Amino acid sequence: MTSVAPSPVKNIVILMSGTGSNMMAIARAAQREKWHDTLGARLACVISNRPDAQGLALAAQLSIATQVIDHQQFNSREAFDAALQTAVDSYQPVLVVLAGFMRILTPGFVAHYAGRLINIHPSLLPAFTGLHTHQRAIDAGCEVTGATVHWVTTELDHGRIVRQAVVPILPGDTADTLAARVLSQEHLLYPQAVRRLLQQLRKPSS
Ligand code: GAR
């Protein structure tokens, strides 16, 4: 096996599956705030498990490298995760950012990226893990909900909280109206969380 010299730049890899609006919020913040100059960091690649993910074209428009690893081409979760890991590792990322990445990751993958793998979830964790978070928050009579950026563990939507945003639930809210308001807060929250983590991370030795 050949060894690869560590990258002097703090690489970020984003994994996503669909619209990619959180990915774009991070990408735009990185460009607007010149993360390369101010944090020594860059968004190295956006990887999708779905070839039809809208976010792929959006990332390409910002000249960000994209890659597709189609989970349907693999006959086991382990085989898919192994291919994904090879692709992600080629960038030696300091941070692997799940942004609407709708796949359950194997324990081996999660362990490999321990301390480098974060996710955003549309609820105030630990409340409402899993799906249909907005409807469940409305049905429970919550006055507030929100979004959480957290470290990824093997347990779905668990892990130490990095940062949260609170969003009020208004009279007459539907799951859709609430989801839209939460999503707009996600677009502020996720770039803030990534920036803060990059500031805390030590530059990889060269
Ligand atoms: C976001 O609301 C994100 O919080 C959610 O998927 C959406 C992706 O939107 N993630 C989860 O539910 C993970 N458990 P995007 O593709 O436009 O960023």
C-alpha cells in the first residue's frame, strides 16, 4: 500500500442524498467567508449516494468536485460503506459532514470517522429522532422545535450536540410550513457549526 502525504489544507467532504440545500449553505459560507484564507479549509468534494440528487449540479456550478457512489450498485451495506470510505479517505478530510445523507452507516464506517463525522437533524435532539419530525412535534403540542448539529454515533440521530437552533411552532403550522422555517434556520446553523469546529481543529501536520 502506498502512503499519501497529509494534505496541508483542512479538507471537508460533504455527503448528501437529495436537494443539497444544507450543502449549498455550507459551500456558499465557505466562499463568502473565504474559509481557505481564514481557516485554511476547503470543501474538497460532495459525494452523493444517489445519481439523481439535485445537489450534485448545484455543487458543480460552484466548481466543487462531485462524486456519485450509488448504493444500488452494491449488494450489502458493508460493501457500499467500504467504497464510500475509500472515496472519502482519498481527501483525508478533517471533517465529514452529513447533509441530508439518507443512509444508515455501518458501525465500522462511523468508528473510522470518530471525531470527524457530524450530522444535522431537523429536531431539537434528543427529541424526535428518525423521520416525520415536524409533524410529530406539532402532534405532541410542542411550542418550539428546531434543528441540531451533532456528532455521529452508531445510534441513529444520537451523539453529543455541537449546536442547536430553536424555531417556534406557530398556530396553524403544518409539517410543511414548519419544515420550511426549520430548514431556513438549518442553513444558518450548519455553516456556523462547521466554521466553529474548523476553528477548533488543529491543522494536520505536513
Ligand atoms: C434537512 O432538513 C436535514 O436536516 C434532514 O434532511 C434535510 C435535507 O435537506 N436530515 C435528516 O432528516 C437526517 N436525519 P437538504 O438536502 O436540502 O440539505
